[in-house]
Amino acid sequence: MKSILIVDDNLVSLKQISAQLAKDYEISLAKSGELALQICAQEKPDLILLDVEMPGMDGFATIARLKEDPQLQHIPVIFLTGNHDTGTELKCLESGAMDFITKPANVDILHHRIEMHLQFAAYQLQLEHAVKELEDNIGISFAELLECKDYNLADHVLRTGEYVELLMKELIEEGSFGNEITVEDISVMKRAVPFHDIGKIGVSDIILLKKSSLTEMEYQEICKHTTIGARVLKTIYERTPNQDYLKMAITIAEGHHEHYDGTGYPQGLKGDNIPLCCRIMAVANVYDACVTDRVYRNKLSHDEVCEVILAGRGTEFDPRIVDAFDKVRDKFASIQVSAKFSLIDKGWSFYNEANIGD
């Protein structure tokens, strides 16, 4: 059963509308905008019927607060108003409300409007999920294309997403970075992670697949994948500016090889001047790179990699993130990607052990 929050300072009106809807919906009542916000934070109703004229925080101030909260801004709001003038109606719609109903409300109209907007909200949510899934799959597909150049890359970006989530949850629980990191940031960063090595598309296959040590010139070419990736993602973001996760993807692509002591690349940033998402990604990236085989070296054991990361505390890595890693290191070891989106698994690899050095 869908839940509806009715907000009105008039108790008679509250009881009347509640009686009309109680048979078909779960009803919550609030006699002020302040109380409505408290209820929304706890219960997150499916729809809100909101009176316009209330003492203190009126309906317009209440909906403005709702729209500021990422967790509440998508709840459909229908204004209830005793004013029939065009100015009030226009202000209701401009404030972000889905609809308005004049009081006293006709029961049949009230039911019809509520059902219409509940169905629309459900459809909109379904559409948003579908679009998000499509966008995420595009990110993985980029990794699959890059796997043609580096056969470990697709699984690498999937695993690093899991490692990033582990680290962020631990950092939030510890409160290590206060308001710099939130639960909402986890999903944004996980969506951004698959793009972190997209710049390798611009690096020569001969260098990426070289089994022996790189020359200084070849190493400098590898380093360019950070700036290439940021440039590519910036172009994509300019064409789709409503996709905020791409902003973080740009930052991560460029900065995930920066070192806490300033010895990394491409900018040689130091300490907290390195974006937090890049500092988190640095630990996840190094862990996965070291525990998997690469064309130029064999993998290290979990314990060996943990020692590498702990040894980099304060030099390559942010000490607070290393401390969080140390607490969840066993969970890192247990991560297994349940679904592999790999071109190699599909038999599409352009390289194999026989020709990988060609």
C-alpha cells in the first residue's frame, strides 16, 4: 500500500482528507512544515499533499527544503490551496510541485490526481533505473574495449569498484573525513570508477603489452593515460552535463596516480590537495594491480600486497585511507566478481599467450 503524508495546519482539514484516503493508502499527518520534514526524513512517503498557507514555514518554504535533500527531492508533491488566483497556481508549479488542488477537495478528483501522480512517479523511477543501468553498462563496455589492449582491465575495473565501496563505507563509519564523504558518494564513485583507465585507449599497444621493463620514454607515454582519459571524459561530460558522476570520473582518471607525498603524476599534487576520490582510488587501484598477473610480472600474494600498501602510508597513500584499508584487508581478499563482462570470456580477445608480445 502506498504511503501519503498530508500536511495542513487545519486539524479539521487533516482529519477530513485522512478519512477520505485512509481506505486506500497508509496515511501520515503533519500540522506544520517543520514536522513534515521530520516525518519525511524517517518514513519517505510516496506522495505529499501539502497546504500552501501555514504559519511559520509555509508550503513553498517546505517544498524548497524537500528539493534541497537528494533523498527527498523526488517525492511528488501536490499542493492544497484555498486560493484560486492564477498567481498562486503558477507559483505552485514553479516551486516544483507536480500539481495543485483547490480546497475543499472533491473526493473523486483527489483520488484521481493522487493515482495519476503515483503511477507517473513509479514510471519515472523505473526509467531512471533503466537509464542508470544503461550508463553503467556503457562504462563497463569501455573497459571491455580497452581489454583488447590490456587483457586484465575489464575485471580490474569491476573489482576496484568493490574495493572502493569497502573503503568508503569504512571511512564513513570511522568519520575520518567528516562531511567530505557521504553514503551518496559511494554510488557516484562506483559509477565513475570504470572510466579511470579510459586514457589507455590512447597509449600504444606495444608499450601496454611489453613484457620487459619500460624505457623512460615509454614510461612517460604510459603516464599520459591520465591526461588523455580526463580529456576524453571532459568531452563526454560537455555533451551530457546532467551526468554528475562524469565530473568525478574526470577527476579520478586524471588523479588516481598522484602520490600523497607529491611524487606522483601528472601534476605532482600533494596531501589534501589531491582530491579525496583519487586518494581512495589509489589504494584500490594498487591493490588490484598487484594481486593480479600482468604481462610484465607475476601477481603478488594478498599479504605481500598489504605490506606494500602499509609501507606506502604517508608517502604514496593517505595515512587515514591506509588505516581504513588495514581494518578491512580481509574483506579485500574475499572479493570475487560474480559476473565477468570480459571480451576474453566471449572469445573476442585480440591477444593471447602466443602472440601477446608481437
